[in-house]
Amino acid sequence: MNLALFISRRIYRDKDGGKRVSRPAVLIAMIGIAIGLAVMIISVAVVIGFKNEVRNKVIGFGSHIQISNFDAVRSYETRPILVNDSMMAALSDYSEVKHVQRYSTKPGMIKTDEAFQGMVLKGVGPEFDPTFFREHLVEGQMPAFSDSASTNQVLISKTLATQLKLKLGDKIYTYYLQDAVRARRLTIVGIYQTNFSEYDNLFLLTDICMVNRLNGWEPGQVSGVELQVKNYDKLEETTYKIAADTDNKFDYMGGVYYVRNIEQLNPQIFAWLSLLDLNVWVILLLMVGVAGFTMISGLLIIILERTNMIGVLKALGANNFTIRKVFLWFSVFLIGKGMFWGNLIGLAFYFVQSQFGLFKLDPATYYVDTVPVSFNIWLFLLINVGTLLISVLMLLGPSYLITKINPATSMRYE
């Protein structure tokens, strides 16, 4: 058996020796490692969970990639492009594209007896994927989405329903400006809530047939096409591939196709989410630093307390390298115990929060009502391995103190 490992185990298991000065130092070092690792695991889980939650809500309203009219950039009053069955089939043939759906929008206003509110009426066809809105449906059901007949059914957000004092089954009057004011009476068949105020305060969902009629468009004309991709990590690559085949091409009615992904459509939101990564790195560096320096102080106290033992080992022929390994192995045992409790605390927080949502947030500020968490096994392992390696590497310098201890004087040291 390795001599350094054998001795370090005996020291670690020595209960009597631990009742002196080193015992509180060892305890403090392990607590430092445990708290540091727990904070790192919780921070990464919360930031990843928050980014995923916000990103999924933005994507839920606008999908991963949109193809619209170049002349309608940054305008809710969109200009149409021609999207026929052959184009839908061609877009579906891309290997990274999971789903393709048409949409049309029309800005307008809701008016009740007591209040009014601006909004955007978004129409979708029968191929629309309702998964996102079904997950956030709080009352009623999804409207019937048709591209051939209008049902005058609408899905409205809970925020708008509360502001305008509307409820399920109410009939609302909406008004649209074009050459003249046009009105439509819609029936609320469903109420959703995503807590994403920028969209909840704006969008009503209905069938594409009615929106196209309000816009006065020809058959086949729509505001654009939304594409869902299979792998978000390949979003940029997929966007540029589709753009190379589609961008700046004209349909026979004069519309110009323009391809953008969700990050290009919402740069301010994704720039804000990217800043969260910097916060995580700051937390990781601070926690590793605190844990490492706590271990350094603990190791120095242990070395000073074991000066007599170091002298005996040197007198028996052990070299400095072997003795340094003894204390480094001893430190690894302490770090490992601290990491065990740190992992336990971090994973317990993740489980409790993901299952019960104990910690709440203000949805008006954070877009979510509870602290979101997400577990990534690779990042979890990386944090653990990184903490262990960095902590041990930080101890290499302090362990050099062993080489300065003289056997003749150290064996008389008390």
C-alpha cells in the first residue's frame, strides 16, 4: 500500500488527535467547502433554470425562426408574403426543422364599457402547435384554428382579462384601423397566463382566416412562417442555412422573404440572459476562492500541530515529497467529506424547489412566479471535479512549509 495514503488515513481516522487545535480548524474547512460547493450548485441550477424558462416563453410566442416580409421589420402592422403548400413542404424538408406553421397578425384595440386596451390579434392555422399555450392555459380551452372559416373564438391572457374585467365566455368588441375602422365581436373561449408581461399584455390568439380577412389579403398570403428546430444549439447554423436559400427572394406578389431567429428578433432579452452567465462565473470564482483559502488555513494549522510527527517521519527516512503527499491526501479526505455535504445540500434544494416551488418571485419583475431550477449532469460533474482540483492545487504551496521543518528541533516541539 502507498505509505503516504496509509498514514493520511490513520491521521484522518485518529479521533484522539482531533481533540486539539486542529479539530475546529478541520471542521471550519469542511464547512467552507460544503457551503461553497452548495452555493455553486444552487447558483448554476437557478441561472440555467431561469434562462431556460424565459427563453422557452419567448420561443413559445414566436418559435425559433421566423420568415416574414422584409418591408415589415419591427412592425406589428405586417405586410404579407406568399406561403403556399410547396413552400411549407420545402421548409419541412430541412433536417433540423421539427415543425412549420403559418401566422398572421393585426394590431387593434379591445374596448369595453369601462376601459380599452391596445393589442395584437395573432391568427394561426390548423397546423399550429398548441403545446406551449396548453401548458399555460388556466381556464377554458384552445380556440378552433381554421384557415377556411372563422369561428370568432379567441384566447386571451389572464392579465388582459383582469385589467378589462373579462371572464370566460364573454363577448368582446375589437376595433382595427385600416382605410376605415373595422370591428369584430369575439368570444373568449380560453384564458392563458405565462407571466411574461411583454407578451401577455399584447397578444390574443385566434384563427388565421379572420386575421387575413381583416388585412384584406389574397389566398395564400400571411404575415409569415414560424419554424421550430430540433436542436437549439444549432439555431444559428439552421438560420443561416435557411436564409441562404430564402432571403431576399420575391414572391409573385412582390413580397420579399426575410429570415430571422428568435435571438435576432429579441436581442435585448437574450443579451440580458447572457449577462447572467457573468454573474455565475463571479459566484463560482468567489466560492472556490473562499473554500480554497479556508482549506489552506486548516492545512497550515494541521501541519503546525503535527510538527512532531513530521520530525519523526524525517528521522525514519521519509523524504519531504512523501510527507507532503501525506498531508495532501489528508486534505483530499477533508475536501471529499465537505463536498459530500455540499452536494447533499445543493441537490436537496434542487429537489425541494423543483417539486414544491417554496421560493417565490414577483412575476411582474422576473417573468416567473417561483425560482426556476434546472439540473445539468455535466455541469454538476464539472463543478465537483473543478472544486476538487482547484482546492488541491491551492494546497501545494502551503504544503511546502513541511520542507522547512528540521527533524532535530521538531521532535522536541510541543
